[in-house]
Amino acid sequence: MPDGIVFPILSAISCFVRQVNGRWAIDVPKSFPWEALFQQAYIQETTTTANNPQTMGKDVDCYISLHGLIEMYFAATKKG
């Protein structure tokens, strides 16, 4: 997978990183809809960046979109 796609996804997943007892941990709930995140990444890659994955990694709108999906998940589930 090209870096340009991976970085916005990793950035969004960073919303699940928390410090617990002085250590950093990723705590993604089992109910998290991974397919929705991947679908949104696909939409960003095909529309916002016109099928150019390297541009995706440099486009702030791609990051905002994926972070927004995670924020909606937190709002809908009262997590976060």
C-alpha cells in the first residue's frame, strides 16, 4: 500500500492512542467499523486526490475526513 494512503489512516487511528499508567497504548474498540474507515479512505483517494495516493498523504482534507469519521464514531458510541 502506498505511503500516501497509509499516513492519513494511521493519523486517524492515532485517536485511539491513550496513556495508561504511564505507557502509551492503542485501544480500538471491537465494535469499530473498520470497513467504514477503509471505504472513506478509498473515497478520498479516488475523488479528492484523483487516484493519486502520494497526493493523499499531502492533502489536509484527507486527514480531516478520516479523523471526522473517528470523531463521529466517538459521538455515536459515547467513547473517546
